[in-house]
Amino acid sequence: MKEIPIQKLTGFRFGHAQNSDALTGCSVIICEDGAVGGVEVRGGAPGTRETDALKPENLVEEVHGVFLSGGSAFGLDVANGVMKFLEEKNVGFDVQVTKVPIVSGAILFDLYPGDSNVRPDSQMGYKACIMAYSNNVFKQGSAGAGMGATVGKCLGSDYVMRGGIGSYAIELGDLQIGAVIAVNAFGDIIDPVTNQILAGVYDRSKQIFLRSDKQMLKQLEKKATNRFTGNTTIGSIMTNAKLSKSQVNKIAAIAHDGFARTIRPSHTLVDGDTLFALSTNKIETDLNVLSMLASMVVENAVMNAVKNAETAFQIPSHSNLEKCL
């Protein structure tokens, strides 16, 4: 088993577009030949598009694009740009009179700390698709849908740290599997091997992590349960494993274990945690092994997101703290 760049996943293209000044952006995953698609929504405050189409009992089998976007519900407009781009390439579900691109996606809240009046739109979605067809490296950290992401929000904006977007992919013989995750979590980001906090609720004056679980218990004792609600971790798993629509939905569900192991707490009522799963349906494999690998690539993508994030608007990042040690 070896790690590979996310761009080496056969049958998929990846691109970002962002507004660095407004701290917002979007990321796209293009599968122009179609990929069997599934999804699992675990958070209590999701913002999504075309998730019902991915249910096993429904007609459409393949997805042609997935977008991850900032901008809260405004960011759903990104889908129009992705659809326009794919239509121009004659990609989509054939309905005889035309081809309709099947584009699913999810959004996260990043209206703070950047400019809340600037949101990802169809033009930005189109630009991200153009970037997906370039030879640019898929940047991790502060890029695309992770541009304005933050984590550790139980004490509000004065204690948050920078989130971001991360990727991780592996190759095992002919089998390939990877994940792209935009991390904008309510909770702390934990390395599950060392159990160390990588980013989370942080006291900037004392330069210490305050731990979300401890702070939430204190809030309960004080009868204060108001939550800073700008959260959500969203992403997608991509593989070439041979999967049915039911199986790819199950992989999406199991891969949420990767969230649970790296985000504490995860899947809260103020998160919209959503994972898509896409398969080009080529390689026979053991589904139990694939499930384990799906969780593993999600874990590593989550950690890569915060490890590569950059300090902005005086909000510290993991790399910023490392330099101070």
C-alpha cells in the first residue's frame, strides 16, 4: 500500500476556486465518464443538493460532479456553474433531447471571518471546473471550500482556529481510494494515533487548548447552551472499486468513522457533516477492507486539512502554533 497524490485517482479531476480576500471558495470533483454515487448525511444542520437522487431506490445510477462550497446556503449556486461546464462538454444523463449533468454537493458556513456579502456562485463553480482540467497541484489547507473554514467553536469566534481542505489517497495493487474533506467543524481536530489536539478551541492569550468537551460540560453547568453555529465538515471518497449503488452508499456511511475518530465532538446538531462516495466501478475487492480504507483516508484528509491551513484575520493555524513551539 502506498500513498499517492489525489490527482492520480483514475477517472476523477479535482479543482479549486476561491476569493482570498473574502475568505471563501469552492472545490469540485469531476467524473465525466460517470461514477456510481452514494451519500451519508450525519450532521443535524446540513445544506445539500441532489442527495435524494443518490438513494439506492432512485433511478439515476451515476454522478458526473460533486461540489464542496463555502457561502452557507448561498453556496449551492456553485452547482449551476458546474452543470454549465459539464453541459458544454456533452457530459450528463442522456434524456434524448439533451444530456443532464448529475451534480451533487454540500455547503459549509464560512460567512465569518471573511466578507459575508461575497459567496461562491456559479461563476466560481465554473472556474473550479476549469482548474480541474489544468495541471495544477490540488492545494491543501487554505484553498477552495476550505478557504474560510474554522474549527473549535464552542466558545465563539474569539477562540476558533483555522480549518481547511485536505486530501489523502492510497493505491493497493490495482485498487485506488482517496478522500477530499473540507473541515469546518464545531469540535476539535484530533490525531487519533497520538490523541493530540491539532486544532480546536484555543485560548490565544494563554496559548493553550481548552478542549471542546470540557468547555461544553461547563456550559451545561451554567445552563448556557448557545452555540456558535457556523460549522460543518463535508467531503467525498473516490475509488475505482466495483460497487453497486447500495454498496457505495454503505461505504459513505462507514467512512463517517473517520470523522468520529478525528473530530470531537462530531455529527453535532449544529454541524451538517456530509460524506459523498463515488466509484468508477472497475476493480473487484473485499468490501470490508474497502470500508476500513475509506475511514482511513477520511481521517488523514481531515488532519491534512488543518495541518496545511494558513493563519488569516489573526485566527491562528496549526502551522502557526508549531512555529511558536
